[in-house]
Amino acid sequence: MTAQAATPVRQMDIEAARRRRARMAEEQRLNKMTRVLVTPEGAQLHLKLATAAERAGAFAMDVAIQWAIVIATLLGLGFAASSMGFENANIAFAFWLVFYFFVRNFYYIFFEIGRKAATPGKRALGLRVASRDGGRLTANAVLARNFTREGEVGLPIQFLLMGGDQLGAWMALFGLLWSGVFLFFPVFNKDKMRVGDLIAGTWVIKAPKVKLMGDIAEVVVTAPRSNMFAFTPQQADAYGIHELHVLEDVLRNSTGEIKSQVAERIRTKIGWTAQPGETDIAFLEAYYAALRRRLEQRMLMGDRKTDKFDVRR
């Protein structure tokens, strides 16, 4: 092979090696942000943590929404007070201060305590809050992670606005540095947690896709109701929406060993005796279909069962 012919081949090899290194570096970066979570049902889930940039972006969106709400409210109250007389201006402003307090302190709690466990900013970037122990996200955890936000964000802003004499300036600088430890805490820990997350036992993760995979959806719609898997309403009522999503992830992503463990747990939970010729995957697919049909029937009647702990009838 001549030198002229060898040169393009060598360049192609170098380019291929560069692409491989780039791909390996990206895979390593993604693996660093992936955590394995074992749920109470025994399912092993792989969760992707939100990056510090994603969390900052979601926070910026939420702050913009909060300020849009409070400014629009202030303008509306100001217009109403001016039309009713100057003496009502102080009352309107006092009402706005109370409203601002509630928006500032309970905006995040209101959205994160809901079913989606995410503020509008987090939802826009595909993020949500999750419990690090694999259980359901409790109200106590949501309150804990958000009541620390004032110390993480509010205090640094207040210290920045402090003025006055030289002593006041030094106090402001010290307070700003102290608060900066909390403010930049997510940047310097591998799980990108705020101090509030550390206290509450939570993560901010990439929200799992709600849309069903085609093969699983087909199981629900077209799978015949075999006599081998004739589940009673009581057996289908053993779990709720949360467990349905967990079971979907087990069917899509888990190993055969995990599927076997989950199938055994469900059989024990609902009092099911394995039939001759019954496989774990067939049992899980059949129970997934029965559980989803049962949940849809209940929702048509206005009865929403969130998880296995929800015993409402």
C-alpha cells in the first residue's frame, strides 16, 4: 500500500478512535448520574439524577412564575385600590404581603406534594422529586426539603442587600459566605442534592416516561383473559397506580431474576398459587393487565387508588 493510500485509512482509524473515546466518556458521565433503587416490591430501578444545571434551570423557571404571579396580583390590587379610594391602598398592600408570603413559601410544597411531585419548572425539564428509600414521597419529606429553602436561597439574598457601616458590611460578607455553602451545595456532591434533599431523604430525578411501551400496551389491550389467570377484584385491588408503574418498569427493564422475585412477592401478597405450566413473565403480564383494567374501572367511578397503602373504597 502506498503512503498516499495509507494516509486516508489512518485518518479514518483516528476518527473512529476519537468517536469511541467520546462515546465512552459520555457513557461514563451518564453512569455517574445513574442510581440503582430497590423498591419495597423488590424491583430494581435505574434512576437518572438531575444535573445541577437542570435543577438551576427549573428553579429559575419557578422563580419567574412566582414573580409573574405576585406582580400581576400587585398590579391588580393596586388598580382595584385606586378605583375604590386611597384609604384602601394600605389594606390592599397588606393583603398582597400576605399573598406574597404564601406564594414564596408554599409554591413548591403545593406542587411537589401532588401526584406528579414536581413544580411547573421541573415538569418543563422532565424532572420530579423521589424518595431515596424507594417508598412513596411523604408530606413530611416535601415540607422538610422546602422549609430549608429559605436558609439556602433567602438568606444569601438578604445578606447581599445588607448595608450600613463597616461592621454591617463585614457581617454581610460573612453571612454571604456562610449561606453560599448551602447555596452551592448541589454542585459539590455527587448526587446533586440540596441540603433540603439531604435532610428529607429525597432526590431530584429525571421523570420516568408515563407512556407505555408498545409491547406492554398490547398486552393490556389484546391479551386474552385466560382461565389460568382469572384474578378476583380483591386480588387486583392489592396494588395501586404507583405499583402499576413499578411493574411496568420491571417488565421492560429488569432481569429474569428480578422478574421472578417480583412475581413471587405478588403471588404471596394476593394469595395466588402458581398453576402447572405458569411462567413468571406470563403471570406478571397477566397481573399487569388485570391491575390496569381494575384501576381504570375504579377511576371511571371517581375512585383513584394511588398505591397499595391507599385502602379507600
